[in-house]
Amino acid sequence: MAIINHCACLLLISLFFMISLFGLSNAATTYNVMKYGAKADGKTDSTQAFVKTWAAACSSAQTATMYVPKGRFLLKAAVFRGPCKSRINVQIYGTLIAPNDYWALGNSGYWILFIKVNRLAVFGGTLDAKGAGFWACMKSGKSCPVGARSITFNWANDVVISGLISINSQQTHLVINSCNNVVVRNVKLVAPDDSPNTDGIHVQSSTGVTITGATLQTGDDCVSIGPGTKNLYMSNIKCGPGHGVSIGSLGKAVNEAGVQNVTLTNAVFTGSDNGVRIKSWARPSNSFVTNILFQNIMMRNVENPIIIDQNYCPNNEGCPNQSSGVKISQVTYKNIQGTSATAEAVTFDCSPSNPCRGIRLQDIKLTYMNTVATSSCKNIGGSSTGVLMPQSCVRS
């Protein structure tokens, strides 16, 4: 009940913030990127025009709108830096496209970066990062740049991202890092299922993030939740293809912030490699995961619909014969049903040195090829109630 009340409060706070922001947007002064030299031909480099438009809008004493009309705008790596003098809206009706040459975005790791901006809203727009060339480079084993995240928000507070479409990101589509009070609404993030590291949304070191109405079709995690995430609420999420909604991987560092107060509700996973996943490195750490709720979820031919993996150790490097120090507790799985693509639908592989505690299963109904699926448990304690298919192996 505490979790549900917490979720309701988060939604009310988010709605209040969005209403207050939208209410003032009508009086905004508009700064059109075309007036600062941008060309909507998809060929002319408009990076500096966008940066100049931002500088003008950011220095406005009243609410400002940076306006991107219909058309295709070629952008190289662009940094939109605050703080700004007032609220700022970025209204995008066009498509922002990256250069065909993936080296052109450099080695910063960013394509579009908003940094140290408060009271920011980004409405609409399509981002096309043209990631195929970069993915091919990565797969070839050649020397490649680090790769760019399509749109990143660093140290930003009171942010709304609404109606954004991102396709073919080189790496993660949308990153929220070290932010407070962020609403992500009605976004669609798409890359092929074999595109490496193209996570949909990555959240870390952030508090009060709400994600609603997202369609996420990626080559990596639909949502990845990193260290220092607190009060994250996700609803009406469509995931697949992709690697599911993942907390972690955590515990790679000895000293690492934990993850707490995370809710995922009303989600559909289709053909994804995982459903709801918590994963940590098998090595010492003081990190933790606590107060997590996964509820009202439909699985459609999903591998590993429910999984905790505390023996994450890619290529068995850096952690042989060690156990995870990440403490996982108070995780609830409620009303999760559908079909598993693996015979084992529920896997809890917890740390022998720090067993999972307070794991609750309620009304789980998962089948495998029209038969009963299986479950496995290691180093776990908790409770199980209601209809349980497969039969629960969680014991108090």
C-alpha cells in the first residue's frame, strides 16, 4: 500500500508540474531556428544555427520557445547549455538527422546534449541518428568512435519530454542522468533488434522520473535503470524487441549508489530477451535494490519473463569465484501473466553472500508452449500468494 500511495503522489506531482509548464507556454517568445541560419534541406549543417537559437532563447527574460519547423535539419554534435533565465520550450515539428559519416559526431558520446538546464520542455520531433554505419563498424572489430547517445539530459531539473520519436540511435536513445523531476511522455524509440547497445531509455543518479506511454523497440534494454535512481514510476510501456526493463547492471564498483522506489505498471512485453530483470555483478559492492514493484504486466513469448541475476560477469572477467555484494530486498511481482519463450519462466539467482530478502509473488500466470513453465530459486527469501504458475519456489 505504501508503494501504491507513493506512486499516486508521484503522478500528482508530475501532472501538476506539466500543467504549470504548459500553462505558461502560450505566452512564450518564439525563436525560430530558420532565422538564425538553419536550412531544412537535410544537407546543410545547421548545428551552429541551432546553438545560436538556443543561446538567444536561453537568455530571454520571459518564457521562450525554440521553434524547429517542418523539414529535415542536419546536425552534428550539439550542446544546449544552461542555466537559462526563464522557462524554455523546444518545439520540434521537423526531423533532426545526423551525418551519414558516423565519425562526424566525434568521441564525446553525445549527439544532442542538454546540460544544467532547469524548467525545460521538449515537444515532438523525430531524431534520426543514422546508426547503421556505426553498428557495422562495431561488429567488424575495426577502430570506431565511442558512439553517441541520441539525446541526453545531464544535471537538468523540472523537465518534460513529450511526443519524441528517435530512430536508429548509435547507442542509447534517451539518457536521463543526474536529474530531478522529469516526465517522459508518449515517446517512441526504435532500432533493429540486432543493433548493439541501443537502449531505449537509461536513467541513473536521478530522482522523481516518470515515464508514461512509451513504445520501445531496441537492440538492448527497453529501459535500463542505473545506480542512484530513486522514485522512478513507469506505466503503459510497450517493450519488444529488446532486453526488457532492467535494473542494473549494478555492483561493478565497490562504492556505488543503490536503486530504490521503482514501479513498473501496465506494461506489455513482446518477444523480448527478458521481461523484468534485476542484474548485478558477482563482485563486492555496497550497492542495493529496494522497494520495487512490478505489476499488471503481460508477457508475449518473452525469454526470462521474471529474472534476478546476481552472477552477471561478462566473459567471466573481473569477478571469477566472487559473489555479489548488492543487497536486493522488498521486490514485489504482482499480476504478471502471458507466455514464456523459455521453459524456465521465473529465475531467482541471488547472491550467496547477500541473499535476496522480502521477494513477494502474487498472481503469476506464465506458460511455456501451452504447458506448465518452471521456476528456480537460489539464496532467496520471501512469500507467495494467489494463483502461481509456475509453482513458486520462493519460501519465507
